[in-house]
Amino acid sequence: EVQLVESGGGLVQAGGSLRLSCATSGFTFDNYAITWFRQASGKEREGISCITVSDGSTYYIDSVKGRFTISSDNAKNTVYLQMNSLKPEDTAVYYCAGRRYGESRYDAWGQGTQVTVSS
């Protein structure tokens, strides 16, 4: 069974940092791309960063570029999202999702972790 479990969310002041973790199991980690999504209250879910585990290539949307860093620990089958210089507009539930590299459909989603940035 493909499983993803997020952790690391919380409450932080603007300008602070958090590191989210996405622990995965049930699939061949190297064959997957992992994407971090977020959904703020009343807004649509958006994909903010992605990593292709096999070659480490990454992608960021403009609003987080230079502040967030996605990485993977292949020994632990875990993907991280280091979030620095957080802003109140980063407040959202953050989810990770996995898809086989080259495919568009996501196999599984985590349950989400709340990130709240106070001003």
C-alpha cells in the first residue's frame, strides 16, 4: 500500500522557518516524483514544489522560489520541504503526493499538515 505521511507543520511568526517531512512507504521511491501542494482556506489547492527522486531535479512556483527548498533522503524514503522567510500568505494545509515519474496521475496523498504564519 502506497502511503505518505506529512509532519512538521505548526505555528510560526512571519520571517520564521519550518521543515516539513513527507515519509513514504509501499513503493519504489526512486521511481517517483513527489510534489508538495498547499491549500489555503477558501482557495484552490496549488502545487508549489516537486522533486524527481531519481535525479534530484526540482521545481518551484515563483511565490516560493528562493525561500523554500525541496530535498529527498533516499535512505529514509523521505522528502523534505525547508521553508524559510515565511509569510502570512504561506498559511495553508500542506500535502505531499506521489506519482510515478512520467505519469500525471498521483497514486497517493498524505493527510496534510497545517502551517500557520502569524504577522
